[in-house]
Amino acid sequence: MNVDLLITHASQLLTIPSHDRGPQRGDRLGDLDLIEDGAVAMSGNSIVDLGPTSDLLEKYTAARAIDARGRVVMPGFVDPHTHVVFAGDRANEFEQRIAGATYMQIMNAGGGIMSTVRATRTASVDQLVEQTRARLDQMLLCGTTTAEAKTGYGLDTAAELKMLDAIEQLDQTHAIDLVPTFLGAHAIPAEYKGREDAYTDLVVNGMLPAAASRILHPAFAFCDVFCEDGAFNLDQTRRILERAKELGFALKIHVDEFEPLHGTRLGVELGATSVDHVVTTPQDEVSLLGRSHTIAVSLPGTPFGLAHKEYTPAKAILAAGGALAIATDLNPGTTWNESMQFIIALACRYLKLTQGQALAAATINAAHAIGRGGSIGSIEIGKQADVLIMSVSNYREIGYRYGTNLVDTVIKRGQIVVQNGRLT
Ligand code: NIG
Ligand code: FE
């Protein structure tokens, strides 16, 4: 049989399968289902077969073949939490933090998220798209083939819809697939200071219905809230997410990044797809999470970027039987980093994951964390052909080595989009 693309002789083919159609949970995290001297056959957008090279060479002839000798072949990274769409930068605030200011002090003084809101409100859709495209190119070069992308730097109806437009344009014109998340409840905008409930009303009655009709299929989109002291309290978070659920959005929550406000408990109760950050989460909520279908998305780039000492209690989440994914949280305030490889390196050191566990958290579990576990995140027959060839012969080098890009080739929907570490 003829196929479009055949990769052969991978030193290690990591398929990183779903378990029971879901994420890899608890002590089963890190199942790589590794095949030595492995091969993958692809036609059109899809993976049609995989197995030992000798078997596939007998079965298939290929329009194009890649010999991956001495290199690891694995699923594309999925980045399930990003604020990749924004205008401008906050290098000045980074200098203030080096000098001793905290993230929350800068935010309460009118900087932080609001400073990016001011820049994003002023930018045109074209400017937003162009500035974001450069970051997506870097993500693709570093092996990310699908990413979640949040709004949340508009904070009024028109500017939030402008951000959704930018996400849609980028999804259509860039190789990376983007999954949209409405985050109108990212901060209380300056003009509503002291009137948090009035802003919550606007999100519930104005922005959410507008976003739902703007996104054709809200079932394929998420709504998220930054549940935190100085942002949205637990009651406001609940109001917004209950309305979002009625409108057909799937749910995410930024929880326990700094203060534990019981957002994890709320996420489990509302059936959120994920709760994200999960740093200061109390043990009873970790146990609840472990028994639920809600995935914990850890963002170790954020404490690293803020030079904080506390990270997600990943071992406790796994001991409770939970499903753990990792993401960049790419944003201009706390962690401007496009690379999931760097997140894996941090996860090995600060979450104490093995390289294999971190790889599964960055692929199949990350895909489930954005509701796409049925179509991406692993090398399985019938799934989308999103495949990486890494310039290392052993997967244990990923996470161990860091700071250089170990991606050699990226295949997205069956097309070679990065070759020899360069965009094609
Ligand atoms: O996930 N915590 C809220 N949102 C981002 C930070 C966004 C910003 O500072 O611009 C986060 O860390
Ligand atoms: Fe975030």
C-alpha cells in the first residue's frame, strides 16, 4: 500500500497513548509505549500505521520517506494554557521585580495585566496578529503543534472580541492549531476599580453572550476565570462559570496561584476540564481533584519566572490518582517562554517528574486538558499526524538537557513544517 509519508528507523518511537480514552492518571503517568527502531506511516492529515520499521517497510511504499536513525520520534507538544495573544511587553516591570517589587504590588499599583490591557486595546487586529505570529513561530520551532490561546487583555466587550478575532485569524493562517478560551474575567479593569460585582455583571450579561455568538461552536471553546485575591473571588468566579456552562462553554479556572480560595473545589464541582496553576492547593482539595475528571494543569514557568520557591504539589496530585498536564502559561508578565521543552526541564526539577512523566504531561494529558485527547497528543492510528523528530537518540535527554532546542523536524497534519530546526 502507498502512503504519503513514512518515518523509519527511529531509535525510539514514543507513542504515549491515552488510557481508557482518557489521560494517564496517577502512578500510570509516564507510559511511553516505546518502540525501538520504530516507524510511522501517514497519509493526508492522519497517522495510518506504526510499529517496528521492518514491519512497516514490508507493508508500505511511500511518496516521501524520512530516515530518523539516531533520533527520537514522538507526538507534537500540546501547550494547554497560554496568553500568547497580547501587544507590547513588560520588560520595565521585570526590572521592578528584580529590584524587589512583587507581582501583586505592581498589579495593585495599576501595572501588571492592566498595562498589557492598555497596549492591547490600542493595537489593531492586524498588529495583534503580527506580534503574536512571531511567538507562534517560536513555539512551532520548539515543537508545539497545538496550543490553547486566551483572551483577557481586552476587558471590554469590543476588545475581548478583537482578541477572539486575532485567535481565529491565527488559527486559520498558522500551522499551530489554536483552541480559544474566553478570559474576560482576567482582571478588574481600572475603570471598574472598587466595583468588582458590576464588572462581573458585565462579563455575565454582556461579554459572555457576545463571545458565545462570536465563537460558532462554544462547545469547542473554553471560558476561564482568574480566581485570586485582587482579581475574582470565589462567588464571582462561580457566577461567571455557571453562566458560561449554560452557554455551552467548557470550563477552566486559574486557581491557587498565590492564595488558596477554594477554586479547585469549585472546578471539580462544576466539572471543569482543568484547573490551572494549582500551587497553594490544600491537601483535601488535592484529594478531591484526584478523584475527579478535572485535570490539574501545572505551569512551572510561572514560579520560575517570578523567582518564587513554591511549585505545584505534583507528587501529591499523582498520589491522589489525579491527571496532571503541564503548560507554558506564556504571557508578558510572569513568564514569556515559548518552549514546552523548557517546561519539561522545570517539571523534572521542581515537580520531580521523570522525563517520561513530563513528556506524557506535555502531550497526551495536555491534549485532554483542552478537550482534544481523541484527536491529538499521541501517535495512534487515526489520530492527526502531528509528529516530532528530536535530535537526540534517547528520550531521557529531553528535560535533562535544556536551553537549546532539541527539535529537528515538525510534522503538522502530515506536512513537514520545520526541517533541520528551521521553518520550511
Ligand atoms: O497565568 N495569573 C493570571 N494570568 C497570568 C499572568 C498574566 C499577566 O501577568 O499578564 C498567569 O500567570
Ligand atoms: Fe495564565
